[in-house]
Amino acid sequence: MKPFFLLAVLLMPLLSPAQTSRYERSKGTETATYDEIIDWYRQLDRQYEEAKLLEIGPTDTDKPLHLFLVSAEKTFTPNPARLTVLINNGIHPGEPEGIDATMLWMRDMLKSGQLPKNVLLAIVPVYNIGGMLNRGVSRPNQNGPVAYGFRGNARNFDLNRDFIKTDAQESRTWQRMFRTYQPHVLIDNHTSNGADYQHIMTYFPTQKDKLHPQVSQYMTRTLQPELDRALTKRGFEPVPYVNNFSDTPESGIEGFNDAPRYSSGYAALFNCMGFVVELHMLKDYPSRVKGTLAFMEEALRLVQRDAAAIVANKRKADEAIAGQRTFPLTWKLDKTGVDSIKFNGYAAGYKPSEVSGSKRLWYDRTAPFTKNIPFWNNFVPAIEVEKPSAYVIPQGWKEVIERLERNGVRVQRLAKDTVLTVEAYFIEDYKTATRPYEGHYPHTGVQVRKERREIAFYKNDVMVPVGQPANRYIVETLEPQGVDSFFAWNFFDSILSQKEHFSAYVFEDVAAELLRKTPTLRQKLEDRKKADKAFAADGAAQLEFVYRNSPYYEPTHNRYPVFRMP
């Protein structure tokens, strides 16, 4: 064989377009491996000028996170004035239909040349690389494929709980990418769990009441109704994600309260419409891949048509949020209003368990039904806060400051030491999880009191103006009562323990002298004793009371170290 001919043969796999995937070769029983996925997109990059595969940053493995860009105009530079659609695959690699569907979609789209005009498609081929490499059969309640990845990443984090705390390197890289490209639409592909029913397709959008009305109205009044009709026409009649029901779904289902820790909740902080696509776990794998592909195709068709309106809506929402004054921190379901939706289910019943003999739930697939069921999807703020003009953060809290900057928050460093009059929060009460959740012991039920104080700050402490398009991210992470605030995720736990105290036998004399010299403190003590019999009988509690109302009590105990400028 001649040398030049041998070289040509060796280069053929690199120069030819991707042909068939593991999914296709196995007739829908298998899903691609990590190496096959990346090789697939590399080949498309080599073959088509309209495609580009990027390495965008580190992960918790030795492999980088990739982003695959498609542009009919061959322009891949981020541009908020151009519609950007972000497809996220493999956040849970055991739910791989998005991976396989997107591989086929990109191959066929590029091969046909039928690319969306004036749209940047940004695709994460596989997000959770560590989980992708941990291939096995860990999901017994799922109908195929024969082997797949694992939910946890290389450090066993669930990345769909990590969009605020960002413990994982994947999450940090993903955030930088998200804020660089500023997508208008996010599609995050998953597989459902839970009840059995006839529907193959379920999904939930970013919770409508959390989106700015400028974006939410288009999503709920135009995009979703047309998308649902198109999917039904293609044989994938959708139903809202079957979530939070009592007993069985026909009793009614609730909308998903997607906090910022989730992909769609995080997207909402930046006025991006998010769609979490959940194909039913018990349907065969080819049907789930085809359903995911149908969702992406129909969603892209509609948003491309309405690109100008979507871009304008996000721009107006960003401008409005920069000037917004009141921000919700937590939300609750409002059951006073209810919708009725068509649901195709199976009759459910109970029978003895062959394992335990106890009563167990089962669904009878020989008894399908169609009926209208209640759907509660109206959420209202439970806690709201007026924004300050700015927050001030001492420079020592580097982990928090880094997260703000990574999310595109504009910060300013103090040029010199200064004393500022600020509003300081004191943590009055909170509950803490008794078991770890995603590497943390989150706080809930946070109660605060607010006092105006003069605080000394120092050169290079950080000022965060609250007049930015990122205002929602700023307020919801820095206000301690936010459901996914940095306080909730334990970033400030060191303030919750005292560093100094007293020896009782010494402080007894000091306290007595304080009471003699401070009539107001003595009166305060007497009033407390009269109001609380248990306190009146507890000498140690009274001594602690005097200490906490004395100059010796450390002023930083329970004082939240993010301060509000009036």
C-alpha cells in the first residue's frame, strides 16, 4: 500500500461525517458512551463550518466540559440580541434520552442544511461527566436502555441541586457559560419518576409566577399552548410533570415549585424560559428518545418564529428587574385557584406484596382511563423584601464574592477604610436539617431582626449595587431568608457560634456591678422575671441575660455579615 494512500485511509474516520450511533446500531436498546458522544460532535465540527465544539472549562474529572454551537451564519460569538437556545443533556446520565436524541438531531440538521436562521443553538452534549463514566444499571424502575450513567457526579453531587451553591466544578463552568451566552430558552432533558400513566411526554416550564410577566405571558399564552398542540399532533400528548399528588394522580397534581437550586429555577433568575423535559420512565427507550427529539424540534420551530419577540421580552424584563423594588424570597402554592387538565391514566389499586405481605400500590394497564383532573399551578410570595440600594460584604467572604462575580454581578471595591451606616440583620431563629443534603445541612424557617448600625469597613471590601439585570440573583442569594440563599446553604455558619463567653463565678461580680450602675438593665431583668416564671427560677439564665445585654457580649454573634445600604 502506498504511503499517501495509507494516510488517506487513516484519516477517513476523521473527515467523514458521523454516520450511525450506538443507539441506532442497537435498534434503540443502548445509549452512547462518553467517548462516543464527544467523538460524534468532534466529527460534526470537522465536517461543517456551521458547527463548533468548544472546551469551556474544568469538571470534577480530568475531562473538560464541552459546548457544541450551531449557527447558520457561522457566527458563534455570544450576542444577547440574537436568540440563543441552550440544550442541556446528561445532568442525570441515567436519564440519557436527551443525549441520544440530540446527537441524531444535530447530525440530521447539519446534513440537511436546514438550520435555524438568526439563532444560536448551544448544546451541552453531556453535563455530568463523572456520572456518565460511572456506567451501570442503577435505575430499576426504568425501561431501558441496557446500561447508562449514574445520577451523582464524580464527587456524588446531584448537579440539578447545585445551581446556587456550586460545589461541583461542572456547576461553576456551566454558570460561566450560561452568563456568557445569556440564553433566552433553556431545555433540560430528563426522565421522569413516580406514578404510572399513559402519557410518554411530561414536562414543566419555569414556574410561571416566578418569571417576569414580560416573559411569562408569552410562555403561557403563546409558546406552551402551541407547543402542546404540536406535540399532541406528533403522538406525544403532553401533561404537566406529575408532581406532588396524594395517593394517585387523579386526585390532582401540583405545579413544580422550582427553587433556584434547579436548572429552570436558576434560569428564571435571569429571565430565561426554562423547560425540564421528563419522558416517562416506564415507556420503551426508543419512544422516549423520539419524544425528546419531538420536543426539541417543535420548541425550536416556535421560538425561531417568535425570535424577535422573545429577545425583546427578555431585554425589557432585564431592564424592569434592574429597577424593581420588591422581591419575593419564598413562594407558596395558592390552592384557591385550580385548573382542570386532561389526564390519561391507569386505574390504581392495592394488593398484597409478594415481598412483605403488606399492602402495595399497583397500576392496572388493562384499565386505562381519560378524565379531567385538578391542576394547582398558582404560586404567591410567602416572604418578600424591599431591596436596599446596595449590599456591603467584607472581603473575607471570598466564596460568596466569587459566586456573585461568576454570575455576572457587578461589584465595586471600597477605595479606603470607612465607616458606613447600614442595616444589619441578626439571625433570631432557624431550623437546620438533621441529615446532610447534597453536602450541606441547609437552614430553613429563618427569622431575622434588622437594626441600623455604624460598621467599620476596609479597603477592598465589596459593594454590590442593586440596580442590575442580575438583581434577582443578588437579592435571592444575599437575603438570608431566601430559600436558596447563601445563608441557607451554610456559607455563613461561622457567625452562629460565639467565640467568647464568661466564667460564671467571675461574671457574677461583674454582673452585680453592672446592675447597680445601670438601672435600665436592672428594670429589664426584673420585667423579664415577672413575665417568665421559668426564667425567674433559673439563675444561670438570668446571668446569661445580663451578659447578653452588656458591653461584653460580642457584637458579631449571629450578626449576618452582608449589610444593607439604605
